[in-house]
Amino acid sequence: MDVASLAMSLISMQAGNTQQQIATSVLKSNIDAERSSVLTILGSGSSPSLANVGAGIGGSLNIAA
């Protein structure tokens, strides 16, 4: 193997490593976003979430009628 071939191989490996780091970062971001969506739908915390019910559900109740 000549020097140019070795240098090209090292550059390719570094580029692949950079792509892998970017892909890992994007994947983690997507996982965090999905986790947030699931917690919103499931209603984490003390008050239940109304994210997964139909329109008009959970509004004010008119008891005067």
C-alpha cells in the first residue's frame, strides 16, 4: 500500500466516524421527542392529559340546562 492509499483510508474512516456521531445525535433527539409525545398522550403528572380525546371533550360543563 502506498502513502496516498493509507491517507485516503484514514480520511474515509474519519468521515465515517463523523457521520456515525451525527446519526447518533439525531437518533437521540428523535427518541427524546417521541418520549415527550408519549408522555403527553399518557398524561404524566398529576392532571390527566386530554391530548388523545375527541374535539369538545373536557371543556366546560353546563349544569344549568
